Amino acid sequence: MGVLGSKWAPAGPPGLKGRRVLTLGASLTALADGPLAGADVLDGALDQLDDLAAGAFDLVLIDADGWEAAALGVAVKALAAAKAPPPVLMVGESLPAGLVRNLLRLEHADILEAPYSPEQVLAAMQGLLAAAQATPAGPASESRCWAVSGAVGGSGATTLAVEIAHALSTRRGKGRVALVDLNFADGAAAAYFGVAPAMRLAEFGASAERIDQAMLQAFATPVSDRLDLLAHPRDANAFETASREAVLRVLEVACETYEWVILDVPRHRRSWTLDALAGADEVLVISELTVPALLAARAFSDEIEDALGAALKPRIVLNRLASRMFGPAPSMAEAERALQRKSAAGISSDWEAAAASANLGGPIAQHRPKSKIVKDVQVLVEMLAAESLRRDGARAA
């Protein structure tokens, strides 16, 4: 938290007198005699963002350092889904990508990283209030982020992440796509595409702020005109040498640069995993139709919901479905009973198409466009994209 002075006129700064401000974070009480002097201030709690009535406040001021990052990410995500949310200013030393990602969904939001001055706090608040008064409410960012993770090793999560990213990049007029392979130690996305990875996060250490859009483009490996891959060279020590701040900064800048961001997330939790998932619009857990995989998918989904709250519900995608008359493999209905929830989609089994494409380098859609896998992925992508549009429409209504 920056050092905030209290040498302010008691009448309050221009534009804030009488404004209704919700503050989240005990340290923000120090602003009462400074930038917030004259405002009608309510010290609140995170749960107030879950169901904030339209017009209840003119501004929300959040100290990011005062809350657990995952819980705050979910709360801000709920605020972004609200009708006509107020402007939000977030301050603090630690601003994870998940929080920034959710803030970018708001029409009016700003961030101040410590250290900052009282004048900067005041200017940021006044700027947000002025912009909100001049601009009609509506979604600020069209960027969408989907996270894909396997319930067990070998479930086909990377294959599906590749196919989803490719399918999005071939939709007519729908913008640029980035596939971010977060499996730094043994990621396979670059090999699937037949390209060389170029992202080297260990070089940034604690200087994650140096990662901007220009640096991101240096990290990016073009796959097609509208699809880029962000992948790390295979390195057994990469998870230790790539800092949490650098990983989250890459995700933050990617979501500012691309219309669609697909994350290939390792199933073993890292220091940045929950932040990455909290910033995603969709989390897809990929499972095979074996009892161990189904039980792992159910447990993994429960873990995510317990950690991030009910606002983020993972969708389980059943991979390698095969038509059968007899045999030991569970049916879809049997699989859903084991999961104790409905699956979001099923992806057909086509081992020959998947193997051929992996060996040739490129998505299955490129080498075997008539494969059932391609058709099933297209159905999944269109379903998720349509739901995203409906949510945008509900927010704008």
C-alpha cells in the first residue's frame, strides 16, 4: 500500500463531495481525511459485490492487498457480471492477473500500483467518475479467456486446447487468438503445432512489470494469421525459475492483446494457478471415460469450486467417447453418475486422426477436417461462445 498523506482541505476535493463510495480494505480508512474527504463513505466487505444494486454507489475503492487474491478475483468477477456496475479503483502492491482480468470487464475501472501519491488517488477517482458520467454503461472488453486442464495425465487436455484455439481462430471475423501453454516443464503444445516455443519467463525474475505488449509479441510464435502460441521451452526447472508475477503479467497482457485467450493449465497446482483460473470465463476439466479419471475430474472440479467459490463452476468435458454395444467402458449416463454432475460435452474418439495430426504437426482440423473430434470441438466452441454472448447481452441490458 502506498503512503497516503492527510493534508487535505476539510471541505473535500472537487467532484467527490457527497459521492457515495464503497471502500473494501481496512487500510483505506486512512483516506477519509485525504482524497475521500467530503464523500459519503461506507466501509464494506467482499460479499457486498455479489449482489450490488444498480446505483447503490458512485465508486468502489478496493485495497487488493487486504484480501485473499482468489476470493477477491471471484468477487470482482461477480461485480463485472452485474447490471450497470459502478466505477472501480483498485490499489495495492500485488495486483494478480485474475483481478486485473476481471476489472477489464468493467466499463470504468483503473489500477494504481504502489507506491503512489494522494494526488494520483484523487486524480484516478475523479477521472473514473467523470468518464462514468459521460459514457453510457456497457462491457469494456470483448476479450474472453478459457482455461483447459486435464483431470489426469494423458486425458487429452493439450490436444483439445489446440483444437479449441484453432476452431476459434477460424471463426469468421472473431478476432485474434492466443494459446498459452502453462506446462513450462514438459508442455507439448509447440510440438503439436510443429513450431518452436519462444517464451522465457525466468529472465524477468522480479521485474514482471517489464512485460508489455511488445515483449509479449516477442514471446509469441505465430501459428496462423489469427493464432499465436505462447509457450516455454521444455525445462525441468521452469516452474521454480519463472516467478508467479511474471506468469500472471503474461496472462494480463495477453488478455489485453487478444480477443480469445486459451490456457493449457497443468493439473498440479502452482502459486499462480488459482489466480489464472479466477480470471478465466470458463474452466474446462478434461476427463477420459475411466473410473479413476472420472473420480479425479469430480475431485478436481470440487477443489476449484471450494477454492474460488460458486461464481466459477468448472465444466467437465468427456474425451475419447466411443460408440459401443458391449464392453467395460462407462456410458455417458454412467460417467455422469460417477461425476455426480452433468458433463458439458463429449468428444469422440479418433485415435488415427489425433496421432496423424500430432506426427504431421498441426491441429486435427487441418489434417483430418472430417474427424468426429473436429465436429465435436466445433459444437463445444459454439456453445461456449453463444453463452458468452448471452452474458454480455444480459450485462448490457
